[in-house]
Amino acid sequence: MGDKANTHTGAAGRATAADHPASVRNVVLVGHSGSGKTTLVEALALTAGAVNRAGRVEDGGTVSDYDEIEHRQQRSVQLSLVPVDWDGLKINLLDTPGYADFVGELRAGLRAADAALFVVSASDGVDGSTRMLWEECAAVGMPRAIVVTHLESARSDFEEMTAICAQAFGGDDPDAVLPLYLPLHGAAGPDGHAPVTGLIGLLTQQLFDYSSGERKEADPGPEQQPFIETARNRLIEGIIAESEDETLMDRYLGGEEIDLKTLVQDLEQAVARGRFFPVLAAAPAAEGARQGLGTVELLELITGGFPTPLERPAPVVTTPDGAPREVRACDPDGPLVAEVVKTASDPYVGRVSLVRVFSGTLRPDATVHVSGHGLTDRGHEDHDVDERIGALSAPFGKQQRALTHCIAGDLASVAKLSRAETGDTLSAKDDPLLMKPWRMPDPLLPLAIEAHSKADEDKLSQGLGRLVAEDPTMRLEQNQNTHQVVLWCLGEAHADVALERLRNRYGVQVDVVPHKVSLRETFAGPSTGRGRHVKQSGGHGQFAICEIEVEPLPNGSGIEFVDKVVGGAVPRQFIPSVEKGVRAQAAKGVVAGYPLIDVRVTLKDGKAHSVDSSDAAFQTAGALALREAARDATIHLLEPVAEVTVLVGDDYVGPVMSDLSGRRGRVVGTEQAAGGRTLVRAEVPEIEIGRYAVDLRSVSHGTARFDRSYARHEPMPQHIAERLREQEASA
């Protein structure tokens, strides 16, 4: 790995079906937005011979960011798979969005991959979200490597960037993050910046020159030897420290020269087991060039150092009713267990599912069992259905290249699974199984929408259903209290993409309206009311009179109705009618139109008529009595309060707590968390945190995340309640 001669001439550009899991590598590229992931994927595809020029396949389309939304927004918004062949192995490159709003696509890429390439910009450095993602990969032991991009920038410094990565990612062992190559600089330009024209391999001490557009091997000059020796010695010590041969370090320190083959084998083992994290450099090919700087080295790292699917532990599998089931890791002849990691809609093909096969072999036109469970809180229905899949294919830009099969460890696109959603499990129809779903972040930005016209109203439900089927980080809510349709998203960019897909993909025009929170009303103190409903207009009349007393109850008590009528003033058969009328009026509200809660209504007295009294008359009288009691009382407008927990880096605790206080929040406690973070607990009115998902990202520079849950309703300050009533009156 890493220092081989350049004997590879590239593949024919055709991604074929793998015949054994050992011949597959699944690699996800992650990093912040603008770090150069997509450019790197296209450069690797060019070097592997999968495209005819940077970023282009045979029909002229791009291999990544081919969606129209991505073209308009100039950034990745979805997971893209680019399969390439290198030295007889199939490499599935999974390009993920770097923007925080599309973390669901990123997590899908992590689920499908066996190793991760962290792409870091030499001009931008390492941000907080990238550090958090590194820790997440470390928690599951995923092998990782680091690629430094944007070396052409005048501000770039590979040595400084390597030190930053060691500090950010190395934790207690910064020597586990070391470069495999050093950049070779050309002549300095007018601005004083010397461009990187090649790499020096530290293990073989060979120079790889890319200045001609192709990788050429040479010996380094004597002036470079001292610089190489220091970095090489540190790299060797780092590799030996992770070696399983405990005598190797003693032999090395004793002056023994460790042979190159042993070093490379130990390096590959340490990388594959997630104990050593090499740093490499890469740059796209210049116009007309065939290879981008560092791309050959990266492909060799992937094929030689990253694990095969056989080295990934078997997933947790159960039957649909929850009984545990053992499955051998990555066995092509085992029971079928595959997972839908991404769902998309094609205007010509219909629904297309990107599937990672973990066990068994998937074949075209087979009937499979589709199991979907565990996402009912996101607007998804549990489902267990048998479906016949259509063609299998390998996606490559907008193209779909037919596959004859897809074995355990490989990925493929599956057509015509009309019920399959992201996160679903595919298994044999006579042996249905279910994989444990992966963790997704909760969408916490509400987007209230209405159909623009009657024609759109007819299509809205179907369009929203398709959106949440494709994206499990979206949650659809039909709010029964505010009567709003709310699409919960991860951020503004996420919401913009949802609206654009509704409009352009599903032909649904919607209007975004202000999101409402579920307000309530209650009595501030005791009050009485008399409901008199007496009408006589010839024939059968209406007669009902009731007198009630209303008093507030503790939070969460609801509506309590008490009968204290004596002497039959209200006949027994009409007392339930009074209660029904009171509860109906309470549901409508007594002042501002919000439901009344937390009161006790006591029926004290009343009058009835032997002929004209009826169930309907006493229902009306009960409602009138409650309204009259409200006219003579102070009515509090109640707002929902949320329990909010914010996990934030210690450097931003102060700004976060100050921001929460500005939202009328009450900080109820803090506690230290791992990784130099603090957990802040607060109670905040929900009306103040509608955009908190966006604002927190700004306050914490992307280093914080939060959760919220309903706590209770409590009185809203009078001046805010008055302002809210004025806004609604003018609306």
C-alpha cells in the first residue's frame, strides 16, 4: 500500500458485479461543506479510468452532484454512489453532503460503508461538526484516513494541517495520525506560493511527480533527505507502536532496519482495524491531465489498507416479531439480509432504492420481503409486504448500469420496490428478517405548509408521503390542535430542498405559513356563570337554565365536572347534557379561541320545564354559562413549555446560556460531558424555539446539538399575550 510503482492503467469504466466480498471496498467520504469531497470522487474516478475527463462519464454527465437541485444550489444535498474498478477490485465510493442539514444522507453513507475518508480543506481546517463525526466513527471502530485538499490555496500548509488533524483526531495518541507522504513543491509563483507538484513516499523514500499530468516515479534529491528522514522515523515508530509484534519496537530502537514489507503489512493491519489514521494529500487533475495528485496513492490505500466487507461484524438481525436471529457475517450463500440506505424517485423508472447487501445474494426479478419498523414517530407506517424487485443496477451519475447479481458486501440500485422506504430491510419472502434501524437525528425545525390551490391539495398528501419515505430525517405531522400540516426538517436548507422537490418532482405547489404552537386558556381565579337558554316561537319551545362555578386546578388536571345540584332543580337526565355543553365550549375556548384546560366546573343550580326542556337546550345552556363565567374572570393564555437539552462545546456554553435566557428560558442545570462538552438543561417556551435549530448552529459555530420534549403549559406574560392577540386579529 502507498508506495507501489505506477503500473495500473485504469479500468474500462464499467462497474461490474462483484463475485466475492473480498474483492469489494465500501468507502464513505465525509467532511464539511466545501472541503472538496465531490471533486475528489471525480478525480478518483478519472484516475481509475471510469470517466473520460474530470467528472464526466461517457454521455457527458457528471458522476456526482447530478441532481438539478445540486446544480442550482452548487452543493451536494444527497448521497451519491460512484463505483470504480482498481487492480481487479471494486471500490464503491459514497459521496456525502457536508452541510449539517443533510446529515441523514451522511448517516446513510456511514451505514453502507466499511471505512471512511475524512476530507479536510487545507485552507479551512477542521470544524466542530467534523470532530463530532470523527468521535462517532471512533465509537463504532470504523477505520478512517484523512485526505488534505485545496493544497493549491495560497494559505495552504500541509505540515500545519497535519498537526491540526493530529490534535483534533488523535486524542490521547497524536502519533496515530501521521502523514504517509510529504508534498513536493514546485517553483514559487508571483504571490510567493509554491504549488504542490508531487509527493514523497516516506516508507520507500521515492518521489512521485504529477507535474506532467501522470504519476512518474523518481529518486528524491539529497537536499530532501534530512526532511524525509525525520518524518519517516516518526511514521515508522507510529506504525510499530500499533504492531501486534511486541518485539518490533525493541528491535527498531536497537538499530535493526525493519524491512519495507513488514512495515507495509503492519500499516495495513493498523489502518484496517481502526488504530492508525494516515494523512494523505490530493488535488484534482489539471485540464487535459489523466491523473490528479495523490489519487493513485489514495486508491492504493483503499484497496490495501481499508477492510473488506468480510471484516465487518454481522448486523443485529431479528424476525419481524422481535425474536433474535443469528446471521453469519457477509456470507453470499447465507439468508438474504439487505438494507435500503437511500430511496429516490425517478420520473421514468419510479422508486429506486440503493441497497447494501449484508448477507445472501440479491438477484433481478426475485420476490423479497420488505420489512419497515421503528419509524412510526416520523410519519412512517410499519409495513411487512412481499414485492418483486425489478432490475439491479450500479448507479453512475444519471446512468444505471445493469448488474446480474449483488452479493453480500456489495451495493446496488433496485427498481420497482413501491413500498420500500429508507431504513427498510429486504429478506427472503419465506424467511422474513429485520435489521435494527440506525440512529437518525430528530428534525426540530417546523415548516407549516398549505396547498396553494385545490388541484395541489389533491396531490399534497401523496407528495408528502413520498418525501418522508425517501428521507427518514423528515417528520410529517398533522397537528390536531392547530389544524396545520407541519413538515419537520433539520434546517433551512433541508426545508428548501423539500419544497423544491414537492414543486418540481411531484408537481405540488405549497405556501409556507407561520407555524402555530398549541396555546391553551385557563381561569386565573374562581368565577360563576349563569346560562339561560329560553325560546318560545310557537309550538315546542326550548327551556334550560343552569348556574355553574368555575375554579382553576393544578397544571395537567384537564377539565373536571362536578354535580352539586340539590332538590332536582336540574333533572338527572339533563346533567350529562350540561357537562357535554361545557366540554364542547371548553374545546372551542372562551376568549381567544384556544382550548380551556385545568379547571373544575361545578353545576350548582338550574331550572327546567316539563315540556320545553331537552338535551340540546341544556347543552346550549352549559356552553352559555361557561362563556358568562369567563366574561367576569381573568383568563390566562397558556403556552407550551419545552424541556431543552443542549450538548455544546465548553467554549460556547456562555453564549448558549445567554441565548436561552433571551428566549425567556430558565436554565435548570448543567453537567460535564465527554469530549470537552457540557450538557445544558433548560425550560423554554415553545413559541421562542421555532427556529432554534438554525440559531443554535450559528451561536455554537456548528458544534452543538439539542433535543426537546414537551414539559407543560404555563401562563404566557400578559404583554406577549396581548401582542399575539393583536397579530391574530390583524391576520
